[in-house]
Amino acid sequence: MINVLEYLDDAAKSLPNKLAYSDGKHGLTFFQVQMLSRAIGTFLMRMGHKRIPVVILMERSSNTIAAFWGAVCAGCAYVPVDPEMARNRIEGVFESLKPAVVIYEEKTSLLLSTLDYHGAAYNFTVMTQTEIDDKALAGIRQSAIDTDLLYIVYTSGSTGKPKGVAASHRSVIDYIESLSDVLGFSQDTVFGNQTPLYVDACLKELYPTLKFGATTYLIPKELFMFPVRLIEYLNTHRINTICWVVSALTILSGTGALENNTLDHLRTVAFGSEVFPQAQLALWRKALPKARFINLYGPTECTGMSCWYEVKRDFAPGEPVPIGQPFRNTRVMLLNGDSQVTKPGLEGEICIAGASLTLGYYNDEEKTASVFTQNPLNKSYRELIYRSGDIGMLNDSGELVFCSRRDLQIKHMGHRIELGELESAAAALAGVVRAVCVYDTEKNKLVLFISGTATAAQTMVYLKEHLPRYMHPNAVIPLKEFPLTMNGKIDRTELLSIYKGR
């Protein structure tokens, strides 16, 4: 397979009238998705746009997904930008990308008019009324190769400046084929999408839906504020597969919603992006004893996820859930400071090789070269690896375990501390749903934020009994809910601001 649109062609041919994408109210069948995307592709082609990034400035909807495939039909790449993104993030994307084309909808026309943008702008509805040119689109497809640019998604990085990760058809196809084998998707799969469409996490639903003729429901964001209504939505639409960030899962387990409400159809729960607190994972497993639970790990720079581990046992207190083993056609190496492979039980930087590596950062060759580097174990020919900055190790069973981010290892009171270790200790206390630690470098303070029913005093007493003195937090701050990044992860920068503003 060379082009991801082959998935769409097959689904539209075999299941033309089946629902592909929906928010529960408005949806599109596979045939409708194909026709809309081919009309958009024809429009872009006639306007002379070829092999360039196309910004999709639209709200999260099935139409937005059709616009993605429309850009691809024209031989271009799609760049998702959602109005829910912070204004400075949107401006940063436009500054980095310098796009020549934007597809917008009526709801986003005003936002577009306020941006410093002077390129071509096309209305989604107008584009979809274009008469399809099958011959021209076939010609575009015939000239395609699997290393063509498919999408660019922007991540914030440690500096806060948006970084555009550019992925090819090859890396996405490799990822989707491997992910599907592990999670066992089929035509009967009904996905419940939680993540925004402007991050790579949504790949887990969007592409397998095409590959298998499955269905994806775009769960309205506001439902995550009402756990019981969220469960009702999952049941109403017979959703059987979710691939959520941990923060979303703990909304249900941490509020007690799983204890008093049943999830009637859910059989596959994949999670990633953050460490799943043991107590919360146990609540999910108790509520769904027949479901599969799979921990996924991987950086955006490697097209989504690179490793997987199916949870089939209980874990000792403080023991992290492994990230297990790499997907097929992916190699993971743990390298020490001398760029040598670490021994089992010793920590090393997680480095990844394989077809899933993306093309790098758009318009940033220097940053690309700093993390996509030559494999130091290979002196004979060019072989790129991605240096993730994550620290891992092999446990006694030979399973890969995520230990920490390199930038979350600090020096405090003369000792090296991994903030994740303090977080895991706090999460073991009954009444703590989530625990996140940040470090104030200016005042040399360890600050722990918790959610749940446990008090700051109870948490401090517990940690003093279970951790050495140099790991005791200088402050424990309870929160009703944690601030999240655009990816749905805990926003540590915002937590630090909350602490400094007290």
C-alpha cells in the first residue's frame, strides 16, 4: 500500500452506506466521506495547489475529517487547526508553517479574518459542490509515493514554541497496520474518540475506521464534565473501543461513576500519553473484568505509538505498568550517556528506529537533526533513530518500563529525584485520584498537586512514612481538576504558575 486513501476507497466500495464518522447527531457514511473528499481534492487541484500543506481551520466534526482526506486527494498534506486551540498557539502555527492555503467553515471565518494571513482561503461548503474530476485525481494518485507528506501536527515542546511534526503515508500505514494487529480492530469496532483532531492521538480511530469499515463517534467534549452522561453516550452508541488519555479515563474512575453505572458494550480500553495510577486502573479493571486493557507508549515524532503492553495481572505498590514491547517493524533501544545499550535493570534513553519515524520537524532542520540522529551502534550505513528524551529500563521479566522524562529528573537537596517516583507514591494513598509533582527551580521547592478526597495533611503524613526526607514535597496543593494541555495531558507549566500565584 502506498497511499492511505486506499483504505477509504475499499470502505466506500464495500460499505458505502455505513456510518463512518459522527458526533451522535451529524454523521457521514463512507460514500459521503469519499465524495466530499474527492470534490475538495478536485477543487484544490484546479486551483493549482500541489504537494503543499493545507491548513484545515474547522471545528471537530465529521466534515473536518472529510476535509483532511480532501487535501490528501489533491496530493497535499493536511494541517489541523481548531479554534479551541489557544490564540497564541494558532498564531505560532501560522508563523511556523507560512501556509498558502486554508480551508475554513462559516464558524471559523471570523477567526481567520483576525489572523495575519494573506494566502488563499476556501470555504468548505463551496469546495464540496465542485464536480469531481476522476481522471485528474487518478493521475495525482499514480504519481504518489509512500514517503509523500501526509500531515503536519503541532506540539508545544519544552519551550512552548509550536513544533510541526511532519508524517508520511509510509509511517502512518506502518503504524495503523501494527496497531490494528495488536488491538484487534474489525468491521464491528465502534470507536469513541476523545482526543482533538489536531493531535496525532486521533490517528488510532480515524484510520482504522477506514481500514476496517468501522465507525467512530466524536464524543462531545462537554460530556467529560458529566461522567454519568458520558457513560450514557457510550452505551447509547454501543461504543466498544476507546483509546483515551489517562486524564479522561480517571474522570470516570475518580468520580465513582464506574461504581454505580455500567458500560454495556466496552471491550477494549487502550490508554497512553501518561502514567495510569494503579488505583484508578484497578477500578477500571474491576468495572470491566472481561475487557482488554492495553497500555500504549510512543512519541508524536514516531507517528503515534511505538510500544504496547496488555494488562493481565495486578501490580505491586509503586510498580509502574510496563509499556511492554515494540510494535512489529519497530526497534527500541535503551542507550546510556555513552550511547551504548544499557543492561537490564539499568535506565537508558528510549531511542526508536523503524518505518514509523516521521519526516522530522517542518521548517526546522536544526531541531530535526538534534533528535533524529544516526544510530550510534551502526557505523556502516545511514540508519536514523529518534532520541525521545524519555528514560526507560527493562524489568526482571524483560518488559520495557517507562521511568521518567529526562526533563522531569531534578537535583534536590543533593539528590537526583524522578518526579514520577514521588507521584506514584502519592497515588498509592487511598483518596488520591491523581498526583502530579512540579519543581520550582527558583526557590528549589518540590510542589505536589493532588485530586480526590485526601487532604494535603493526610498526603504529607503518608509521604513522610513512605519516602526519604529529601523527597518530601515542600507543599501539597489539592485541586478539584487538573489543567490540561491541548493533547489532554496534565499541564505542568500551568501547575507551576498556579503555585507561584498563590
